[in-house]
Amino acid sequence: MKLGISHTLSHHSPEEWAQKHSALGLKAVVFPCNHTAPQAQIDAYRAAAAAFGLTIAEVGAWSNPLSRNPEERANARAFCIHQLELAEYVGAACCVNISGTPGEVWDGSYPENYLPETYEQIVASVQEIIDAVQPQHTCYTLEPMPHMLPDSPEVYLQMVRDIRRTAFGVHLDLVNMLTSPRVYFDNRSLTDRCFALLSPYLRSCHLKDALLEHGLTVSIREVPCGQGGFDLEHYLRAAQAHDLPVIIEHLSSEEQYLEAVRTVNALMAGDAHPDGGAR
């Protein structure tokens, strides 16, 4: 397992950026600039990561390739293509986006997200992006989301089969798949299913925690690592067995990221023993 954080840490140079991540014992990073950055800056960050033995886990392509607005849709797909080219150039494990939505908000919850024609649009958009680049070393991936596809390992596997591109890989975010109390309480089973079904295609993972609030109606909210009911250790052991990059994300300060790193390291060292179930 190669642990990393989505926070770039304060720095004044690519070398300092890489050194600070390495000093924390981290082995993976999110590439900190996009394809519009000067070539010299891209090269400097790529070289710094290599010099400190850091795996570039992902290049983000966050946009909406399914937008109803033709200009927004075209711009999003062009951005994904350029970001996939960047991922290939810097040797990232993957380029990651969400599938997108035909609604007004790029990551919004809409009934249209589950229509057969939307699924077909997802397949076609991913094929278009991959075919434009034809990467040889990296993969284009879709982050699972609780309110759009893919939202389960079974749906993700079906997408792999339907997209039919060797450069389409899997980016895991298991907390985003905790879509009901049943799945939440049995999250170890979700982890096992993901790795059993998707292991040939796995490229990178996100790490966070979630807490089921006991009230009406159902509310499962994201919380910092170790403060929820997701079995982090079970997930981390599976990622470790596959030597995957694991990126801690969605925290609000550098200190929170450092605390999350300490929590993960304690789990992996056997210094902390969560009960293995939701609480």
C-alpha cells in the first residue's frame, strides 16, 4: 500500500513538495497541477516525485462529460482528454473523474442518472476519451458515487465489460458506496466484493470514513478517518495486499490530514484495534 493525501502541503518548490510528503512517510501523491500548467512546472513536479520515490496516484479530471449543455459537455470531454494525456505523461496510476450527470449540477442527484440512456452515454463518453489518447501506461477511471453510476462493484464490473477498453481501470472509493444502512453495517462484505470482482482493474483508492446518524430518514455522512463505522483496517489490508495507492481526502486542514495519517499508521502497525463493525 502506498499511502498519500489529497492535500498538497504548503511548499515553495516541487522539491519541497515531494520532500514534505516523503518526510511524513507517504508513498503516493495527487499530481498538484493540471495540463494548463507550464511544461517546466509539470516536468519539475514529475521529477521531484520520482526523486523521492513517490507514486503519482492520480490526475484529476473533475468535470461533467454528460452535461446537457453542448458547450459544457464538449469542454468537459476535452478537459478529460488533456488530463488523461497528462496522466500518461507523468506516469500516474490513473486519471480519475466521476461519470457526470445530465442534470444542472455536475455531481448532482437526479433520477436521470439511472436511466439506460444515461448508462449508454457514460460508456460512449469514456470510450471517446480513451480513444482520443490511447494511453499505454495509465488508465481512465470513474470514482464511484452514492447517487450516480457506478455505485456498486457489480455495476463497475459491468461498465468494464461494456466499455471494452484495456485503458479503462477502477478507482475505488468504498465510502461513496455506503448507500444504505444494510451496506453500511456490512461494509466488510462490500470491501471483499470490490476486491474479489475488480482486482484485475484496480488502479487507486480514496480513503475516508462515514457515520450513520440514528434518526429518520437515513443519513450517512462523511467523517474523518477513525470517527465513523467504516472498517478502515479491513479496507487498508486489502489495498496493501494489492500494493495500491490510497489517498486520504476531504479534510479541511493540514493538521486534520496529519492526524488521519497518524490514525492510518497506527491501524497498520497494530497499535489501534477498531471493533471491525459500524458504531
